[in-house]
Amino acid sequence: MNQSEALINAAMRSISRANTIYLATTAYGIKSQALLFETQGNYLMKYSMGNPPVDSFGIVDTGSELIWMQCEPCEDCFYQNPQIFDPMKSSTYQKVSCHTNTCDLVHVHACGASDVCKYEITYGDGSMTSGELGSDTISFGSLRHVVIPNIVFGCGHVNTGIFRPASTGIVGLGQGPLSLVSRLGDLDDHKFSYCLVPRYSEIDSKLKFGWEANISASRIVTAPLVDKYPYSFYHLRLFKIYIGRKVVRPPATSDIIIDVGATLTFLETSLYESVEAAVIEANSDGPKPINNPPTPLRLCYLDGTIKFVPKFIFIFFRANKGLRLNVFNVFQKINNLICLMMAPKEGYSIFGNIAQVDFKVLYDLQAKTVSFASADCSKK
């Protein structure tokens, strides 16, 4: 696919998604970073599992918690280019018993043969994984290699859905107890950050843990997390959006989920309608938007005809500053069109990864905050 086709394909996948979201460490904790590889709207984290280690590439997902990968024997699996992990060939692999607190942390679980904990997870886009819960040694790091034993993960034997050949499963970074950041615990200071490069950049994005995750900048926007179901998600309260000189306010107590796994930004339907109207009003003296824009997008102009691109500033409740987005966080070129990379969603809003490109985003699970700082993510 060319770049425009890949972007539309990623947008369609995010529509489906929105319908769902010790060894090499010191006493002072982890200081490490992992590489993220962008592929058609998703960001993949490279890590290794087992002994001997097998390389894997999991989709980074702040909207879920379990780390899982395809495992032999594969009864029904999607095609993947990397080697499929065989737990029987790892000397450090252990099955998790179904009579353990760890097994109880999985929402859908059952007892399998030999007391093994069986799991099943279905995602909003219809994708699913089922298999057995296990633990093994995970390692990652581009600057400093970090090795952590006994990481709990899903060994998927039946895995279906929209997965690209480059990926081997999902790396959950949500707030739940089974996520990678929760499992690292005190070792990573309960924080992580990433800096997403623009699509099709030749530079890889970075995912950082512990000390390395901290950000320093002259302007940092910090907002408190909202404790709300689903509790593994990262919710912020959205107060208002500035679009040029116009102020758009969401319905009362409107929340927005920060989701690196979604491509588009989704806004609750009535809020989206107001945002779209404000963009059209800002260009009322120029050419009209085209009819029948490419699905699932709602607002597109012919390239070169849009005269005024209004600034977008998101104001989160109790944030110290407003978050001003770059033009490319809001509008993208698709063939001969310039399109608003937002879509309506009934009931709730999602802040997708296009809106987060070229920002350092820090999740501090102890302080219960998310911070944003504008950055050139291609530089470091």
C-alpha cells in the first residue's frame, strides 16, 4: 500500500478498536529504553522472551494490560514473520497454576489440564487471543539491556483478528496489574514515557522506563488521571477545546482516553459535530469541504485549497496549561486531500497516536498524572 492507503487502512482499524482500548537492574531501579517500530498505524516494541531468547515485536497498547504473544503449538494463528515462540524450548518457562492470585487477575480464565491457568481476551475490534498463562524471562533495551525474570504473559494458541505479519502479539501498558509497567513495579519507579516519530520516518520511536522516562522541557502540560472504569485505561477529563478563536465545550464530565494503540482521535459525537463546524466556519470564505470523503473520515478539503488551519488547544481539567497540537497532529494528507484526523464516537472520546506524534508523553502511575511536552522525536 502507498502512504495514503496505509493511513486510511489504519484509520479503519482504529474505528474497530474504538468499538471495544532483578537480573540486570540495580537497587536504584531501571533506566532503559526500547525501540518502537511504526507499521501502518501501530507502534511495535521489540523485546525478547525466554532462554534462549526469542525476539518478539508486540503492539504497544496503553488501552490493555496483558502481555501476550503467539506460541507453539499454534492451533489457529495469524501469520507472523518472526519466529513463533515455543515455550517448551525455553528453560525458564513456567506455567501459571489456575489456583493462584495471578490467574484470578485475568477477567476470563479457567482451569485447564494439569492445573494450568487458561485465559481468553476479546478486543473491541473482534480480535481475540486464548491460551495459557505462563511466566518467563523478558529482556529489552536499546541503550542498556534489561533482563527481568518471571514476567507473566499470555501464551496464545488461538489468535485471530487484524494483525500485521510484523507483529507477534500485544504489549499491554495499561494500569492493570498484569501490564508490563505494573509488573516492573518499583524497578521502573511506576512510570514510562514515549516519543512517537512521524509516520514513515526513518528514525525509530523510543519507549522509556524508570529514570529514563522523565522529561524536561520549558513547557510541560500535566493533567491528573481520572479513576474510572475501565480502570486499566488512562482517562483525563476534557474541559474544552480551542479551535482558533472559538471555544468548544464537551458535555458535562466528559472524559478522554489516552490511547497509543488507536490511530485516529475520536470525539464524543456532539463534541465532534461542534469541532467540525468550527473548522468549517474558520474557512467559510474559501472552498467548501468535498462531498463523500474517504471512509471513515468526515471532513476533507482538496489539497492546497484550505486557507486557514486553526490552532487546536486541548484543555484538560486541573491541567497546569493547555495542550497545543501541531498541524500534522490534526490534519494529514491523503492522496490529493487534506483531512481532519478525527471522527465521532458515541459515548466517549479517545486521544489517538496521530495526535501524540512529536510529543514526549509521560505516564506517572504513582503521581496519577499524564504529562506532554512538545519535542522533535526524530532527534533523540
